[in-house]
Amino acid sequence: MNKILSLAFLLISSSVLAQSEDETNIKRIFNQALQNGKSYEMLEHLTTKIGARLSGSEGAEKAVIWSEKVMKDFGFDSVWLQPVMVPNWVRGKKEVAKIMSGKKSPIEVNVCALGGSIGTGAKGIEAQVIEVKKLEELTVLGSEKIKGKIIFFNRPMDPTHINTFAAYGGAGDQRRAGASEAAKYGAVGVVVRSLGSNLEDYPHTGNMSYTPDVPKIPAIAISTRHAELLSASLKENGNVKFYFETYCEMLPDVQSYNVIGELKGSKFPDEFIVVGGHLDSWDLGQGAHDDGAGCVQSIEVLRILKELRLKPNRTIRAVMFMNEENGLRGGREYARQAELKKEKHIAAMESDRGGFTPRGFTMSGTDEQKAKIRSWKSLLEPYGLADMSQPGGGADIGPLAGQGTTLIGYLPDSQRYFNYHHTSEDTFDKVDKRELELGAASMAALTYLIDKYGLK
């Protein structure tokens, strides 16, 4: 009996000591990020010295060179470039658009071409406008009413969703598929209400795609405030015309790269943990929240662990994925190479929701894997990381799911994200230094726990 009691005592003591050590190390991680963090200065350089980084652009090329140098300068064990061919869509000259309402003077409105769209060229497009809220309304209207018209998709993000990503998802089909769906009935162009949470004067771009064997027609986004104006004009005068001109085009694919930095595992070097963000951004702003923040936070995870001499058991990689915004080719190529090399990725974490205040993590994996992560909640909750209830991971790490990898998304507060998402307003000055650093520390803390205990 005494032996059993002694063993129980030893087990309890060991558990208490381990928890105490984890609490100490997590505190050290947060202290390092908040007192000696490098994420904010990295983000300043990436956004203000390099700026927009759309796949195939000069900015994207400069960002690859910069991030490779940064990780080498931090002394990571290995840093390399992983080649990937990416699309090369260019916006061209600034877009022009006007509401033409009867005898009234034309009203200029703020629009931008959607990524992947064809352009109108200098001749532009002018036609009557039909407003719809849902794709299904096109079937009801039919070709007789739509042919030769411009379709105006005016479904706002649902403001009653507390999770703004749910609201974004609920409105996204009109941007992604609206052009081809309207073209099936003979439309000559589409105008899509920007996917933003508030009434704003600036438009939100974003990717769209064309359905094979359906005519390609130009697609633009209109600012939410001017969407309201266009809708009001249509209610006042049902015979409103709209004019727009765009100069965008798709050029041949170009060579680009994922950028990978690595700390080699000391016990299980053939087990991999990935932290990452996407290096590319849209071309209208500086790509600060989307996704410069996620990139520098991921680099910072490795820097913090190295600086604190928390030698990892497993190999930890920071991956700067290329082409998330308009193709996801970087994420797919990383997963393809991992499968070819038979690399065992036990977990992958992505930061692609902006550099805002930490709230927790999303998770996709087995019940056992998710339960293991939630078992660390008491260690993470003091730092505001309380929400571990939602499924999810990230677009770039999604292709790893088929290999049994646990997918994790860093979850910051979402309320301001869609004020800046895919707009000219996504600039460095919109990122708070402390929030950014807290996010990097949050990712580093969870990485430390996964590395130490695994997910079995």
C-alpha cells in the first residue's frame, strides 16, 4: 500500500513540477515578446519599405528576399526558398465608375477591380443596372431581363454575427462567383458590394474566378457607402445606368517562392510543427493585417524560442506562404513537397486574421488532438487565450489536413478586421504594437506546449 501511495505522490509531484515549469516558460515567452519583441519593427519594414506584395509583383519578389535574410540574420538552423509558380494578375490604371441617373449629372463612385477579373479597357462599359441580393435571383430574372445589363450584387455582411468571419463567409459567394453566374444570362458586367463591416468610402478588392466555358465579363467592387447610393438611385429611378472602366489583365505565371526557416528538433527531428502566414497581399494597401502581421508573428515564434534557449524536441518551421490571396499555390506546393518527402507534420498553425488582441485558437483534428490542446487552457487563459471552441485552421495549411496534421488558427479579436481587409486602409499605422506582440507570444506559447508534449 505504501508503495502505491509513494508512486501516486511521485506522479502528482512530477505533474505539479511540470506545470510550474510550463507556467514559468510561458511567462518568459510573453516577457520576451513584450520587452524585446522584434515583430513590430519587422512589420514596419515589410509594409513601409516594401509595401504591397501581390503574387507575381516586384513587391512580392522583394518580400521573399527580405524574409529569407531576416530569418538567416536571426540564426535559424536552416533557411531556404521553395519554388512555386504563381499567377500574375495586374490592376493597371486606376478604375473609373459613374452612376448615370436620367438628366442628373453623373455621380462618380469609388470602385476597384476584383482580383482575376478581365478589364474593360478605355472603352469602358455602360448599361442599365439590375440590383439583386442573392445569386438565386438571377434564375428568377432569366436571360430576357438580364441580357445586356450590369448586375449589381448588393448583399451586405450580416451585422448580427458577432463573429465577423461568419458574416464575411455568408456574403462571399457574390464576389467569388457573381460574374460567371450573371454571364450565364447575358450580363455584360457585375458590380459587387464590398465585403466590409461598416459604411466606408473605399472599396474592398478580393479574388473572383471564372467558370470554364462561360463568357468572361468584368467585375468590380463598389464601396459600401456608394453601394447604398447606387441602391437608393435605383429605387428613385428604375432606369439607372452605370459606367465603369478597368485596365486589369492576367499575365503569364511567374516563378516565386515560399520562404522557410527552421529550428531543428533535438529528440524527434523528423516530426514537424509549422507556424506560418502568407507573404503575398493585395495591391491596394501595405498588407499589414493581411497578412504581414501573421508572417512576422510566425518568424517571431522561432526567434523567441531560440532567444530563450528553449531547444525544441521537434523541428519547428516558420513558413512564409506565397499566393494565398489569388491561388493558394504556395500552401498546396508546401503540402505536396511534404508528402513527397514523407514528412510527418504533427501540427500546423496559421495567423491570418490580423494583428489584433488574442482571444484563443481555432482547431481542426481528431477529438483526441483537440482535447489535448484544450487541456492546456489553464496555462493559456491568463493571457486572454480562452476561446478554443471553434473549428478551423488556415487556408495555407489546409492542404496538410489529408496527411493527418492537426490544423490550428491563431484567433484574435475580429471586430475591426473587415474595416481594413483587402483595402487601401490596410497599412502599418492600423496595427497596434502591443496587440501584435501578444499575438506572437500566444503562438509561441502554444508551439512550446505542442513541441513538449505532442498531440497524442
